Amino acid sequence: MMKRSAPVLVFTALAIASLLTATALVAQGVAEIPFDSALNPLKLPDAIHLGEAAGVATNSKGHVFVYTRTGNPTITLGTSRAISHGGSRLFEFDQTGKFVREIGQGIYGFIFAQAVRIDREDNIWTVDQASNQVIKFNPDGRVVMVIGRKPEALTVPGAAPTGGAAPGGGRGGGRGDLPGGRGAEEAAGRGAPAPPAGGGGGLGGGRGAPGAGIPGETFNRPTDVAWDAAGNIYIADGIGNARVVKYDKNGTYL
């Protein structure tokens, strides 16, 4: 006689418990909440897979926009820069779930999707953590505004000399652009914050209140975007920093 394994027994016990609970709720007169479900509400072409969806939004026509993290990221290394793109994809579906188009394929600011929003004029806005950019597309899918600056330089620690401390007083490399290196000491002497390690967007508290970031448009992993009645733009610069940055409707930093 075949013996049941422990996982099968556990699953069976959970199924019986769930059934008994549901029966008890019905017996107590608890109302059942009606709902409709669809196995696959979005109809994708054969060559495209939705994957990990980071954001979803709808426009005035009921079209659905999905910003995903399932692109094919490409990184090109230069002498002092790493140029990357293509890690995120933005899809549009009509109100029935039929695939309409892909917007911004391979665009410079698509690396690690965070959110997609639609404003009252049906412009499409994407927020990307890795590029530190918020990009506005018009309803036709053309880029009309870019807010934020993508990190261009990568800090690569140098090897410490044999026998101990690195030049500049640090213990991991003496590079002028690393904490503990000569650049950090000079910045401290001038009363300015030392540059952050690793490139990145904002300093994450280098000036002002902790988490305020540096003044201006340098984000550190932004998370969302919204607007007020006058069209002013508000960007939550919320993971590396801890602030909301305000712009006017034309993208001027306020």
C-alpha cells in the first residue's frame, strides 16, 4: 500500500481546515463577497513576458500601463563611466487587455522600474530607482521631460599598498573620491561634505537635515511622482534620501 508523504498530509489537513472554516462562516450567515476573476487579463504577444511588474496605471480611456523589471539590461564600461540601459520595459494595453505597444524600448533611463503614473492630461510618467530619473512621455509615447540625473561615474576602490594604511589616511585605498582618502579630508577642511562612495544619486544626508540629500535635482532611488491642481510636480525621493522635491509644471526646481 502506498504511503503518503508528510507534505501531502500537511496539505490535505490545511485543505480540510479551510473547507471547515468556509462552511462555518456560511452557517453563521457571513455574506460572500462577489468578484470576477480572469486567469490572464492582459494579452501579450508570444515574444513578450510580463515578469516582475513594479507599477501599473490607467489613463482616461481605460488603457492599462505596466512598468516591469524584465528587460535586458546592457552595461558598457568606459574609462570612467558605466553606461547602462534596458533593464525595464513599459507596456500599454487597451481597456480589454489587448496589447497595444511598448513605450521607450531600450531608453537610457529605464534600468530598475519603480512606478508608473498617468496625469490628468494622459501624459505617462515613469519613476526609475537605478537611473534616479523621472521621465514624462506625452500620450503619443514621446519623451517630453526628464527630471533627475543618472549617475555617470562609478567609484572603484584602489588596492591598499602592502603593509598597512593607504595614502591620505584611509585604510582601504587613499583614493581622493573615497571616504578616508585625501579628497574626504580636503572636503572636510573646506566645510563641504565628502563625496559618497560608489557613485550613486544623492548624498543621503550630506547637507542639511539627515536624509535631505544635496540641494537640487540629484535623487537617490526615487519612488513616486504626483501633481497638484496648479500642475506643480512632487517627487518622492524616498529610499536613499528622505524628502519630497517640488518642481513647477515646466520642470523647474523649486
